[in-house]
Amino acid sequence: MTTDCTNFNHVDMDRWLTENNVTEIECLVPDLTGVARGKILPREKFTTERAMRLPEAVLGVTVTGESPEGHAGYDNVFGFTDKDMVLLPDPTTVRLVPWAVDPTAQVIMDCVNHDGSPIDFAPRNVLRRVAGLYKDMGLTPIVAPELEFYLLARNTDPNLPLTPPIGRSGRSETSRQLYSIDAVNEFDPLFEDIYDYCGIMGLELDTLIHEFGAGQMEINFLHDEPMLLADKVFFFKRTLREVAMRHNMYATFMAKPMEREPGSAMHIHQSVINTKTKQNIFSNEDGTASPLFFNYIAGLQKYLPAAMAILAPYVNSYRRIVRDGAAPINIEWGYDNRTVGIRVPISDPDARRVENRVVGADANPYLAMAVTLACGYQGIIEELQPTEVTTGSAYASDYQLPRGLSEALRVLENAKPLHDVLGKNFIDVYLAVKETEHDEFMRVISPWEREHLLMHV
């Protein structure tokens, strides 16, 4: 049975835990990489009044678990005492863990200081900060993510290439099966569990399709406010990986897991409504596109290059952003044009929206939504005007986005308007973490280098 918890308060959550005979609770904190960290408690130890604590440092580690100590920006934010932060449960996020043997719940925790003020570099608080800027203008942003991922054969050796999994036919895909129903049906047992689990968790999935790549799928979410959708993507990633392992497969949201196959994106559809009237501000009363619509697009065009360090957060992310790779390399915009970075789908005036197509599936959903909304916000505030609409293919255009993580970090470092919207402490911590990750990667020698350089240079 699914329970809608989106309007729960702490009393509702406590009653729900009792009604569902919950014996254990997973208290989750999304870190900068989107990894779920936290604590597991027995039900009797979990109370809304109890001040649970974790070291602040868990929010400032690389994907490999390293801390960028010695980095000036990092040290300025964290200091040198390894202090604690307080965790408060968000009752609107409580859900059952469908794969647990004993009745187990999971709940996302908000990170605050001891005086109750938000930890301003925690991902949920960054998104909340950006949404608050829209709220101050009497506006509410609406988003709908489309999340691509790969199903893979189990592979316990990171030195071996990844391959598509074996389906119920006993064979694995060797060709691309875009929109093939039969190719999706190869994994019916897995997807039946996915829909069952997501139904129990109230994640409200929309459509499922087979994408370009061998074993590549896409799941779409119904539109709603950004925090609700970011939470759902966070839960979905965790659920899919768990279900895939139960079916002797892996599921990955790496931007580019396999050579010669397309990368995986998290396209984010976005619109903005007047909070009081519920009218889409991207449309005039006569149904034509409003000036704010073009301001928003122009904001994306101006600031997406600086946002790329967040939208494409790893070295691997930039293997997807290549020419002829079915991903945009530009910040052009167009109507119903999938070759551009900023697509405007054909829709009724009430549903007029913008699709950001440059976001990788590997991006932290809270930060990806925060920064793309921040770009649009700056366009509105600065009253920017977009370039001419692109009517042909933009795949042959010049590269207009950073080509690698190091370049992207430098562009973000110099984008002060985004610092002001997202918060300087967040930017300082994020840059420190990502620079440390990049340094770690540069210590690794790749198979390509051994193959082509060892005996030839």
C-alpha cells in the first residue's frame, strides 16, 4: 500500500512508522556527490526530538571518500575542529525500504547548525536557497527530469570493459534498439520489481523507454516542485541499483560507461508559475511566449558553461560531451530540436517549458536542479536576451561548453553571479572537492596510454 507523505508533519510520520510496524530506520544524508550517507537506528531510538549528529566533513568528501584538507576554500568553511552538524528528519520524505527483510523505513535528513540555521553547503539546502529566491519573487519553479541509465552484466574487475547484461532470451544486446518494446521486455522481471518498489515508495514514475545504447534505458518522472523531484531521483537511483543486483546485473548512472555507446543524461524540463495565479509565466495571456521566457533561455545560455562543473561533475562526464555523441556540445536553443543544448518542446501555452539537455545522469539531482534554475533566475534578473533560434542541426557547431573537468572548474570559479545565488560556502567546498577528485584521477595511468604510448613515444 502506498501512502502519500508529501504533506506529513512529525506527528504524521511517527504515526505512520507505528502503523507500518517499522523496526529500523535508515537516516539518509545526500552528500555533494549524491551518495547516501547517514546512520541506521532501531525504531525505539528514533524520535523527532532527538538531535542526531554527524561530522560536517561527510558533506565535503570526494567520490572516493577523500577530504580536500589543505585547500584554502575547504579549510575556511570547515575549520580545523572536525565539528558536528545536527540532522533533522524531513517527514515528507519518509518511505518504506521495499527490499528490506524486516519492516524498515528510510527518511532524508536536513543538515543544520546547532543554532538551527541551515548548513549552507548541504545539497538540499542549496536547492532550497535557489527555490527561495523564486519564492521571494512570488514564483514557483516546476521541473520534470528524464533520467537515462545502463543495465550491465555483473563485473567485479574494474580493469575489464563493461558489457550489456543477458536478458530473459539468454542473449545480450549487440545492437542499438531505440524505443524497442521487445528490448525492454527482455528485462521484464527487473522492471516489474522496479515499478512495484517505486509504487510502494510513491515515486510516481511516468514512462519507460529503451534508449540508443545497448542496455540503455530512460525513466521519466511527472512534473512537480524541484525538491520533491530531486528527492525522487535520489531514491530512484538507490532503488534501481539495489533491484539490478537482485537480478544479477548492475545499473549505472555513469555519464559514459561504455566505449562506442552513447552517454547517459538527466534532461531537466523546467517552467515557472506564478504562485498565486498558477499561471505559467513563460506564456502571455494570448498564448504567445513571454519576455520572461526569453530571459530565462538567455540565462541558461550565459551561465551553462559555468554550471558544467556541477552538471557534468566527473572526469568521465566529459566523455559524453563530444561531437556526434548524441549529446549537445553547445548552448544554442531551438524548438523541438534535439541537437541543441536548450530545447523547447512543442506544447500548449500552459505547458510551455525549457529542456536543459546538457545535464549528465551522474549529476547530483539537488545540485543539478539548483544550478539550472539559478541560470534561468539570473536571466530573469539581468533581463538577458537569447541568441537567434537555431532551426537546423547544431551538432556541427563549435564547442561552447568546457571540454573537461579542470576547465569547467575554472569557469565556475570565475562566475560570481552563480556564487551569489548558490552560496559562496557551497562554491568553495565544491571546488575543493572536485579539484581533489581531478588530482586523484591524474595519478591514474589509463589502458589507452599504456597501449599507444608505451612502445611508440
